[in-house]
Amino acid sequence: MNGYQFNWSVVSDNLGGLVNGLVITLEVAVAGMAIAMVVGLLVAGLRMSRLPLLSVAAAAYIQVLRGVPLFVFLFWLYYGLAKLLGIALGPFVAGALALGLTGSAYMAEVYRGGLQAVDPGQREAALAMGLSRWQAFRDVVSPQALRLVIPPTVNVFVGLLKGATIVSIIGVADMLYLAQVVSLRTFTPFELYTVAGLVLVAVTVAVAGFAYALERRSSRGVRVA
């Protein structure tokens, strides 16, 4: 059991496959994030509605989706819908949808927090100047809220990126799926999983750096305005 011999050549031998797997991992995460941002905005609007029924329904959606483990949700979307309703989703679609709907619950709260953090006097002043409600939201409220929602939005994406690594359980040929297949054949799990983990860390750091630069640029734009 002792004396494990590391064989890092297995990484270089399968580098092309690992890169392709990383691309698929990113595609699933980005697709999930796109769904999360769109659906989350809709849910946030319902959550802030003055109609109690809509607000309560949105709050229930948020609590349920944030409480259900991603693994369980993915399992039900891919296997459960096919068994119970005859709706067969492809592995990629099921993975992106599971990530997107789960992320939408978090994005709804991100949007709501950002909008509520903007001083109500800003909107009232815009309306007093003759702007319509849409113009006040577009030109006054949303630019200020955008600066506030960038950091938590990045956190949501990072969470979805890490969550995307479990889509291999339904056959999505992502980076961890390839690492698992190759390690079972070559008995080199430490090398492959270590590299996969380091690559994901590097991607996460790059995303955080981009978001920081975007936040600073947005902040300068708000102050100039």
C-alpha cells in the first residue's frame, strides 16, 4: 500500500483530452450562469412585487432551490423526468439546467440586494426630473446597482463552476470525467485529479481578477456620472 509512484507523464499524454474536458466544463458553467442570470432577474422582480401571492411564490422558489442539493436536483432532472414524465434531457442540457435553476435562486437575492441598496431618493429625484419609471431604472438605479452586484455575481459563477464538476455523473465528458476514465485505466488518480483541481483554481482566480477590474471600471463610471 505504501510507496505510491507518481507518473506525471499521464498528464502530458492526455493533455488534449483534459483541455477539451475543461472547455466542456466551462461551457456547462457559462450556460448555467446565463440561465441563472435571466431566471434570477425574473424571480427577483416577482420577489419584490407588491402582490403578496407573487412575492411569496418567489420566496418559496428561492428557499427550495437553495435548499435542494445540486446532486439530487441533477439526478431528478436527468433521470426523474425521463422516468416519471417521459421527458428525456440530454446530459449537457440537464447539467446546465440544474446549475442554472439552482444559481437563479442565488442570483435573485443578489439582484434584490443590489436594487434595495440603492438610495430610494435617487429614483424619486429622477422621477421628479421628468424621467419615466423605466428611464429612472435604466439610467439611475441600475448603474448603481450593477456596481454592487458584480462581486456576489462572481461568487455565484465560481460556485456554479465548481458545481459543474459533478455533471460527469450523468455522462458529460468534462475534465473530471476524463480524469476518472483515465485514472481507472492507468491507476494514476492523484496526478490527474490534482492537475484538474489546479486548473479549476487557476480559472477561478482569472475570473475573480476580471471581475475586480470590471468592478473598478464600473465604480469609476458611476462616480463620473
